[in-house]
Amino acid sequence: MPSEDPADALAAVAALRRLADQLEDSAVEQAMRAGWSWPQVAEALAVTRQAVHKKHAKRLIAAGVTLRRRG
């Protein structure tokens, strides 16, 4: 039976958020390495292109991912 302690429930939420962020980072990097554009990734995540770029661009550049430019 799940714990009824709010601290346990909140810790579980925090852990799930960290896991979701890690999964998103990995999936975005995989998509960008496969040649996806920012708009494609944004659409798949149901966010704006600007939001996904702001969240991931620096990390991807640091990881050596070649990013597509608009044009």
C-alpha cells in the first residue's frame, strides 16, 4: 500500500520529474543527432520552438551535437 506520508509522495513526484527531465534530454539529443529540426522536436513535446531551444541548445552544443540552422 502506498505511503500516506506527504513527504514520501512529494519525494516521489520530485524523483519522477528528474526522470522525466533525463528522458527528455536523451530523446531531444537523439532527435537532433538524427537531423530533426527545432520545430519538429517542439511539436513532439507540445511546446514552442523557442522553449525547446532555450532548454536544450547549450547542453547539445556542449555535447558536440551539430544543430540545424533555419533556412
